[in-house]
Amino acid sequence: ACAPAAGELQPIQRIQDLPASTITLQIVDEGGLPLPSANLTVDGRGLAASDTGSIAYVADQPVLGMVTAPDHVTMPIVLTPEMDKTQTVRLLRRLADDGTPRIILHFAGDTMMGRRYQEPTRDDTPVVATTDEDAARSVVSDVADLFGAADLSSLNFESVIGTLPSSAAYPGKRFLLQSPPSVIAALEALGTDVATLGNNHLNDWQAAGVASTLRYLDEAGIAAPGAGSTDDEARAHVSLDVFGVEVAYLSYTTVTGDFVNDSLPESDETKPADIAGDDAWQWAAQPFGFGTAADSVPLPIGSYRPGDVWAWFRQAERTLTDAQASAAWASMIEVYPELQDWVARRNHGGAAWFRSAAVEADVAAARSAGADLVVVQLHGGYQFAEVASQFLTSAAHASIDAGADLVVGHHPHVLQGFEWYRDRLIAYSLGNFVFDQDFLSTFSSGVLRTVFEGDRLVEARIFPLTLDGYRPVPLAVSYT
């Protein structure tokens, strides 16, 4: 994993022969007054504050602690011998001056335990077997208390859950992600309340994979917006109550699979002489036709490559009814099963498909159902790009315009920036949370912590993480 710059961020990991150092925490309330009732808990051991609100902790290794005080919200803190010797920790009161409860929402990025967690390519990778719950929990053990130190914690679960055979995977899809059922133990250890599924890997095993994933999450009591067997099901919000505040979550993806189909060669393109076997289907012409002369846009029976049929369908779908488009798509994939569609539309299930009008209707429906706070999570943008794409920016703005109180993004697999738009926060990408990529830029990550009074955001901060051997590890950062 990528080592942080010396003196800046230090990961929680066992370091040999590190000299001990006394770190003094000054615990204060939001007005800056000392909190003598505060407590620091590290590894199950509690240290009480002095009459002046200070706590001295001797650190010989990086550790994660929890700072608490009666009637205040918990604040995680990473302590390391190399940090500043005095740290001021400010705790917010649980209730605002007018009695409104403060609620804490945590968010993390892309999460799965498939691929290299199943078949490691490096020695330090934890192996997570189908039923090995202890191994699954060990992957997240360093970050579990931090992520769970909230009233509601949400992550993007970018994988199917199950034991479906490779023969049943989506034909022609290049990257397929399936996590074993034991991943549920890790999600529970993290205190996960919401696992968003509006992403481009939910449909990797098509209807069977969607059903399997929803079943495992439902049995664990983890809410799972963004997935369904129909568009309406996938777009439905989930609502959770915290201190009488209804928090609604919506989850969508802008990554539909259309871009894969757009790259398919049409008949006027010359087939390369050295085309690989796995790609040969793209160049193979098959007999196909749809509709009759009475239809507005029929495709006469002929011999077509998949790209030809897709090009026709792209144009025809603009004028076809929903029923006609669904019928055309069903006919197409009988002949060309490798055509990709990862979202719930055309009479099949999958992830919730982002459209501005849909988000506007869905936010309104959540409000009508009693939601006090609406969170929209967006899966889109360019992978590994350090800044949000223009389309993702527009989608995030449209979600705020539709009435969302917070927008959280993922899919690029790297950290991106934040924006304050119309008095609302947008986090464009939180990077990887539990993932197996080997690019240097994919090791940096973070947990977003937000504190709301009703629908008003009063505090937001990032707890930085790094992925060390595909395991998320908190980093120390000075509070002063």
C-alpha cells in the first residue's frame, strides 16, 4: 500500500520499536468550555477526563479511540506517537438549543469482497471464503468502530452477494463482481444500516443475482435502495427513523451499459485478422428482424452484427412505446445475449437508472411519505479521475434542485472533491472502502461524517483512510 508522507498521516498498523509519546486531549464543548465528564475509550479501556477536561494517553502504536461525554455525540479519534502532543477535541451536544436532535450520518465508498479476496494475487491479502465470517470481519476490524460511530452508516455495495456459478453471469460483461455470503458478517461488524445498490455491478448475475443480493441484505436487516425487478422497485426510497427524524435514502447509477454497446462494430467496419476469441461475437452476423411494415421503425429481417442492431435500437427506442421497446429488447438479447443493460428498464430488473425527472419525482414521493431528510447517492463519473465529470456534476446539481439535502457519489474508485451547492453538500466520490484494486490512487479513501439538525447540516468532516493489503485502515490527523 501507499505510505503517507512522514509527519502528515499515519495508518493504524503495528510498528516495531516506535518510541512512546504522551498525547494530551483537551475535550471541550461546542462553546469551547472544558468537558470534565468526557471519557476516552481505547481497546475497551476507559480513561476519564480531569476537572479541566483533559485526558493524557501514552501512545506507543497508532490506535483508534472514541471520545464520549453524557448528552454529547461520540467523536472517533486516531492517536499516534507522531502526532502533535496536544489535541483539542470538540464534542457537539446531542440536542440543539431548541431541543432539535443532532443526528450523525456516516458514508463510505465502493465495497465488495469478491475477486482478489477469493483468489489472492499477493501474500498479504486476507482470504474470505464463502462461509468464513471471521475472515470477513478481519478485513474491516481496524475501521469498524469508526464507521459505526454514527446513528446511520451507509456504504455503496458494488457486488452481487451469493454463490452463483460463473456460467450464469451476464454474458459478455468484462468485469464481474460477486462477494460470498460471509461478507454480511463484515457489513454487520461495520454497523452498516444502508447498502446502496444503484451501481453497475448489481446486475452482474442478472435477475438471480439481484434477488440473491436483496435476500441476504434483507435477512441481515440492512436497507438496500437502488435495486429491484422493475424501475419502480429500484427507484423506491428506504426510510429510517433516528430520534424521530425520518431519513430517506435514494440510490441511482448513471452507468447503464449503453457505452459498451456504443463501441460495438457495425457491418461497414472491417474485422481485424487477429480478433481474440472472447471478442469474436462482436463481429458475428446473425439473422434478426423486428416489427412489420406497419410499425414506425421496423428492422427488416436480415443478417446483422450486434452493433447494427444496437444502432437501430438506439434510434428506434425514441419513438417506440415502452411495451414495444421491451419487446424489441427481449428479441434482441435472445439473439445477441452479450448486449449490455445494467439498469432496471425494458421490462427487466437491475439498478435504479438516474434521470433528473425520476429523481425529482422520487424525492417528492419521499417527502410525501414523511421524510425529513433526503439523501441521494449517485454512482457515476469517470473511473480514476480526480475531478467529477461534467455529467456527474449536472446530475448532483439536479438532485439538489429536486430537493435532496445531501448528495454522495461513488464509482471513480478514487477520492474526488466536495461542493457546496445551494446551501447543500455534494461529495463527488469517497473512493474505495473495501476493494481490491492495485492502482496507487485507489488506496486513499475516507469516511464522510455529517451532523444534521433536521435538514440543516451543521458539521461535515472526512476521516481519512488508506487501503493496506485491501484492508481499510484509519489515519491520524491533527484536530488543532
